[in-house]
Amino acid sequence: MKKIFAFFMIAAYGCMSMCACDSGTKAAGGNFETGQNTESWQNTSEKGDSSKDEDFWQGGGLRFLCSPYGESACGTENGYYYLTGDTVELRDGNYGAHLMYMDYAAGREIYLCSTAGCKHDSPDCPAVFLYDDFPTKTTKLFVFQNNLYILSREYDDDGTMSSEGINIGGDGNTVESQPAVLYRANLDGTERKEVYVFDPKLTLEDLVIGDDHGIYLITKKLAAEKDENKTYTTSTERKIVYLSLDSFDIKEICPMTFDDSVRWNVIGCYQNSFVLSGTDYGREYSREEYWDDDAYKELYNNSSEVYALLDPGERKLKEICRMQNKYENSAKILGDSLYLSSTENQNIEAIDMETGEKKTLCALKQNFIMDAIGDTLCCRDWNLSEDPVFYFVNVKTGEITHSPLVIRCNGWAVEFRAQTASDILFIYDYDATDNGDGSYEIHRYKYALIAKEDLFSGQENYREIEMVGPGQ
């Protein structure tokens, strides 16, 4: 089982004008006029407000394009696209998911289909995505230059251990998989077509970063290593590659291995550089030590989390700082600073990524940095089940506000899904059954828009989205 310690760290980073039809009736008001992707939580550009310059908050020329929460979704100023996580049986016996769209102006959800009388139960429907071609949960959506892109990719099981056999290739250890495929469609879902097929020997990680002309991805080769009755999945040749969305040429930018033993992951962007983090264990360790829970706990508690800048042109790392993993810690990038916190104290620290200068932004008991909205950090208590509400910290002023808003039916924390220049799309309630053991069976997610200032101050001025499906 993958270590909970590492997963907890990753969670902190995470630590979007045609008609469409609904239930066979042509629906009004699908607004797809803008192709500006707003999935990067650092993008808070507002017209006429130079204090919220788009390039500054997006980190220069680079920006994340896909949802920070792992689901198949993305947002624009006008609406939110998502691919349903559950599949349904279609008329021909195949199974597929549906591409849905929440129109902010109309305040309603629709199937992304404009065919009159369509029942959305056939592969011919533009809102239907066959499961065999578009794996649920792992397929990525993003908007780029007035087009909707769909990146079909399989689950990345790098770093996992299994007691069951897996599908291996002819050389005895290479993991076989279907190739990742990139599709492009109009913003209303029409004219979906395949535009690029990746090498079937490569696996794509859960990362899409864009600039003005294309996207950066991390590719690697997976291999299966067998030891007695266990199979370990490992990776080699991890690389950052760049795919032009003008010419669809692909090129290697930089390997993800350096002169160290740290496994690095991209957690953000600063100007034209990538911000990386990784765990430095300080020594060599065995596979048995890594997969033994007790041994790994000691190994991890004596390690450091390292943050660094990667200039892809120079292929060199510049270390920003380190944090001891004997304390739980969290991090978030906003503008030119890396914001850090830990359970060692109640501080939120800001580190200038260019100079390395460090200063204390504020002191807050609930300093677990969960998200960022514009120039505001969204924090919670380290005991997530004890205190479900959000605390908001303005990074310009250090001002702290507290919002009592929670999921109405059970008091859990609200779930952010996308943002515009002025609003947040979030889940504010569920239709759910209480299982009586602290868990709930959720039948439908309820979405609403809320102005950022109302969210920060805890005002329940919700603009509910009329749903036709269960949400996710």
C-alpha cells in the first residue's frame, strides 16, 4: 500500500453560444464564447485591475491547464466542463461516460450535445465518451485557444506494489498499456477528432502545463519487477516533453533525473521555470524498507521535503528550501513566492523564489494550506475531521478571515471546483444517505456559484446550478 505520509504531502498541493439538448429537448443558453482556461487557481486577472495582472498570478508564461483535484474537468469564465466518473450502459451494449457542462449565465447543467431529440445513449452523441477510449478518472480536460482538448490516458500505477499478476510485455518486464491519445473539439463539444497519438511504450503522468503555443507533459516507461509473489511497478526515463498544439510536433525538454536520489515532482510554475518538490531520504534504502510500514515511517520522519526551481533551458535545479518531514507540512505557490507551513509551529512563511528571502506572513493555528484562490490562501486545521471550515489568508496583507460555510447535510468541508475572475464554483450540499458509521452514500452533488468576497466572509449568497445529473 502506498505510504500515507507521502500521500498527505501531495494532498496539500492540490497541496474549470450554442444550444445543447437536455433529456431530448433542445436547451437554450450554452455559452462557450471564451476559450480562456481558468483552471489555474493563480489566474485571477480582472479587466481594469492592474493589481491582479494575469501573467503575475499565472507564474509568467506557464500555467496549469487541468483541474487541481484530479477529476476530468476544467473551467472557463463562462462555464465548467466535466466527464462523469461513472459509466452507463449504452443502447448498443457498450459503456460510456457523459461530458457535462455547467453554464454559469443560465445557472444550469446540460449534456454537451446539440442534437435535437438525442437521448445521450449512443456513441454517436457528442456528449458520450466510450469507456474503452476514455478511461474514467484519468482522462484530462483542458481548454486552449478556443478549443476543448481531451487527453485520454490510462491509470499511472508507478510506485505501486501488487500481490497479483499484471499484464507484462514480450520482454518480460515492460508494462503494456494503450497509448495516450489527444483529442480536440469545439467548445460546444462538436467535431471531436484525434489529433495526436503518443508512443504506446510511454505512460503520461497527471500533469498538463501550457504556454502560448503548446503543452508540457511528463512521460516515462513503466516496468514490472517481480519478487516472490509480489510485483512492483517502477519507472525509467522520466522526461518533460513539449507538444506543440500548432504543428503537433513533440520534443524532449529535460530529463527528470538529476545528480541526486530525489524523485522530483512538478508542483507549480514560476515565470518560465518549473517548481519542483521531492523527498530526500538522505541515504540509500532497500525496497523492503520502503514497503514495510514501520520501517518506512522511521525513514520518512528522518527525511526532508526539498523545493527547487528547474530552468528547462539550463536543465539545472536551484534549491529554494527544505522542510523536515518529522513535522507535517504544506506548500503553495502564488506569484513570486512559495508559501509554507508545518505542525512545528503556527506560522505561514513566504519565501521569495528568486532571492530565497524568507518572512513570516502570519500566525494561524489552522495553517494547513489546502488551496489558493487569487491572492488568498485557503487553509484548514491539520485535524481535518475536527474542524471542517476554511480560514482565508490574504498574501498581500496577511489578513485572516474565517468562513463558517460547510456542506449543509453533514457539516463536511465545502469542495471547490472552479473559479472565474469574480466567482467560485463549489459543492455546497449533497443528496445523501447517512450510513450511520460516519460515512454517507452520496446520490447527487449540489453545485453553486458564490462571489469570492462572500466566500471569504461566510455569506451564504449562493447562486445554485440546476442539475440534470448526479455531478461528481
